[in-house]
Amino acid sequence: MLTLESAVYSFDKNNAPIAHAADGDIVRFITQDCFGNQIKTEADHEDDLDFTHTNPATGPLYVDNADAGDVLAVDILDIQVADQGVMMTLEGYGALWPTCEVRTKIVPIRDGYAHFNDVKWPIAPMVGVIGTAPDGEPVPSGYSFNGGGNMDSRLIRKGATVYFPVRVPGALLAMGDLHATMGDGEVCETGIEITGEVLVRVRVIKDFKLNWPVTETEDFWFVNTNGRTCDIAIRRGYEEIQRLVMDAYGWDATDTTFYLSAQARLEANQAVLDENETDEEGDTFRVGVPKLSSKPRLIP
Ligand code: ZN
């Protein structure tokens, strides 16, 4: 089995692949935390960070036979995390920053639980940064875009499959930024940031149009989108899920809109509510519909 360890700091068609995989291969990605493993204790703060080495994404992996216009399916087979995670307030960031002080919090992980002050909860490890390379300008791996990146969906966990548009030969898959748990919205801009490893299977679906990444869970399909404002991000999600449902179910736009209005889910991936200048800095959302056994899959 392939094991990948070295990281890049952008999704970039010019990043040299560190390995090649065939359609159907299982690959292990060993990942640093979003701070590049620089924060070790509660005495370490934002000022101690070298920001050129934050949000590392392990990869990129070149998947043979994946070409522009295809879709790369990534089955998340397993996620293992370390025995300690870190949370941090970042000066000036997040809706609640005005009420906070600069603080680093180490969160021990023991027996499958995150231990926080005098409470604990079960971990639910997820992949924050995951994506394929854009065909245009590079995107820093701390940002999100229509090929994925820092989408921060807590549904990208063991058992899920994530589908990505392939825009360059080989797709150039990279991932990192695991969280032991993350709340929807990730209001302070960090979940329980943690090192670990992700076991995935990569599959190529030839000639299928996808404008944004899609997460398939046990019972739902979710389109993941971003935008400079929440309105823009959510609108993109509605438009893409409408297109996918129309194509799969053979309904027109109006009936599909009725269906979404009656059955869709709209959830926040990351919604920290900062003012943004670009889409890539913006918040990320997911819009979903239930999987129906009587209808075709949204993605074959
Ligand atoms: Zn993170």
C-alpha cells in the first residue's frame, strides 16, 4: 500500500506529484495538523507560528487515468488521530472574537473521547482540507474553492465518499487538517486540530460533470460550496444540487425546486462570519438531499 507523508501548501496544477496510484488503489495519507505541528503546549501562541507552514496538505497524489472532465471518488476508509489536539483563538477572526482573549487549549484524546475542562465527548475524526488541483491559479491550502480545499465539513469522515471535479491530468489529490471533532460553523476558526492519518480508496468516474465537491454519506448527498458571503455560497449549493437532481431524476427545474424546498438539508461547514474580499476566504456550506432507493444515484 502507498503511504504519503510530504506536504504542499497550495492546490496547484504545477505541484509535482509525490506518488502515482491506479484506479481503485488504497492509499494512506499521514497528515500534520493545521498548524504544521508547531503548537505543542498551551504556552505556544499565534505569534509563534510560521504562517508559511500552516495548513499543510499531504500530497499531491497523481491518479492514473484521471483527466479533466472526470470525477475522482475518494472513499474515506479510516481516520486515526493522535492523543492530543489543539484549539486556538486567532486575533481578529471569528464571530465571537470580540468576546475572547488569545488562548491556546490542548485537548487530550483518551479512550476515544476528547477531554475538555470538566466534560468529555466522543471523537468523530474528520478531514478539514481535501481537494484536487485547479486548472487556473493556485489556491492556498488554507482556503476553499470549487475543487475542495479547506471545506471543513464534519461529514468528511470514515464511511463517507467525497467526489471531486478533476480539472488537471491525474487530479492531484491532497489532504490534511484533521479534526478530532469540529462543530458546524467552527466559530473560532479551529476545531480540535490534530495530526493523524487517513486511509482512502481512489476511484475514477469517467466523463461526469461536477462543478463542486460532493459528499455521500450513508443516507444523504451533500454539495459543498463556498463564497465571499454566506448568500453566495448557499446559492451555489442550491444551484448545483438542483442540477444534479434534475439530471438524475429527470424532473424539470420547478419540480426539482419544489422537491428541494420540501426535502433539502442546508448546513454550515465553516461559518465564522468574517468579512471577506474573495470567495476563497469565504465560509463554506453544504446543501443535501436524501438518497432514494427508487431513483438513480446523483453520481454514478
Ligand atoms: Zn483545522
